[in-house]
Amino acid sequence: MVMAKTTHSPIGGTTAEAAANRAARSEDYRSARDEYARIRELRKTNPIAAHLRERRFELGLTQQEVATAAGTSHTAISRLESGTHTPNLATLQRIAAVLDEELLVCFQRTVDGEVERDFAAVA
């Protein structure tokens, strides 16, 4: 018996094919895929901005909703998420609370070649 070579799994197509089919059928899927691609790129240059953008997206909040709840402007949230603005700790703490997270700060030092980190919640 001769078996034909196949690139398909025993239960269907490849994951790439499945993703392409979902993208072809769903605008929401394409939108989410594109947003996560932008977040991955942003993470390379500004991990804080990427994290805040991703968390807001996961919660289904608009920038305006976050801004209003955090007592800041839509423009400030937009600049923060684009990586062009660094807010102060108080603003980050308010934004973290809106996103149902806690802001931590970390002090890092190297002692005898080992990295030591001390974390503390911003109160």
C-alpha cells in the first residue's frame, strides 16, 4: 500500500489555513489579529505602552473610557499607548486601577554577578 504525503493533520488543515479561513469570514477576527500584531511591535520599543494597550483591548474599553475613569484626557491615553509619552507614577497608578491591575515598581541591582530585584506596590 502506498501512502500519499500530505501537509494536513489527520483532522483537517493546518493552523495557518484555519487562521486564514477565520480571517476571511470574520472582520472581528481580522481586527483582533491586526491589533495584537501592533501590540507585539510596540512591545519591542515600549513594553509599558504595549501592556496598557493590550489590557485595555482585552477588557473591551475605549481610550476615552479609560481616560474618563482615570481622570485624564483621551489624548494622554493615546500618547501613552503609542509610546510617545511617559506619564508620572500617579497617572499610571490610576490607569492601572481602571484596568483592574496594581502598579508595581522595581529596584534592580547586580551583586556579585547576580541580578537582585525588589518590588513594591505603588500606594
